[in-house]
Amino acid sequence: MVVEDLTRVKDYLNKTKLAHLDYVINPYVGCPNKCLYCYASYMCSFSKHSEEWGEFIDVKRTAKKLNTFKIKNKKVMISTVTDPYNSYELKYGITRMLMEQLVKSEAYISVVTKSKLVLRDIDIFKQMKHVEVALSICTLDED
């Protein structure tokens, strides 16, 4: 069972020191995918949770709209420490709401997910000037 918390944040948009990126947006903290190889499990040490990685998810909430002027021509990655299309996205729709705001941002948007739920937002991606979507696929079958 995953512990689910609603978490108030000041902003979804965060400046990053990651190479080749200017900003990141993580609509959730934690990830129910619970991939054993996940580099983001270090987030447990910054969390108030005692649960292990994959056993909690914080659903970020704020009334503040994204400042799309601030990210014009900037590189923005959606979710560096969670899957933006995790199973909780069906319930909360945070990622879709953010994508709708990013349509006219003129930012260079990158999205990484394992979920076919990303297909739901193709209508939004088609409206974006600069967007790339990467799918991560895991398998034990090398064929």
C-alpha cells in the first residue's frame, strides 16, 4: 500500500543545476513504480516519510500558475524524480494541468515516463512548439 499525501508547494517550477536543463517540474514526489534501479530513491532522505521509496507519493498542489514568461526558450524537464504519468495521475491530473499551461510557453519541454497514460496528452503535445517525450521500457527478455 502506498501512503498518499497532498503537499502544498509554492511553485511547481524549480531552477535546477542539472546539466543541459534550466528548470524541472516534479508534480509528484515518490513513485509507485518502485523500480529497483531508480536513481531518485535518494529523495527518501529529503522526505518526511519513513516509508521506503515506492511506498509513498506526495501529490504537489499550489494555486499558483506556471510563469511561462520565465521559461521562454529555456529547457524544462517534466519529472526528474518521479514518473509524471504514474497511476496517481489518473486521479489527480496534475501533469495534464501543467501541460495545458505549458502549451504557449515556448520552452523546450522534455517528458520521461514508463506509462502509456502519456498517450492521453497527445492532443496537448501537438499544440506545443518544442516538446519531446521519451519512454523508458524495462524487460528481462533481451529479445
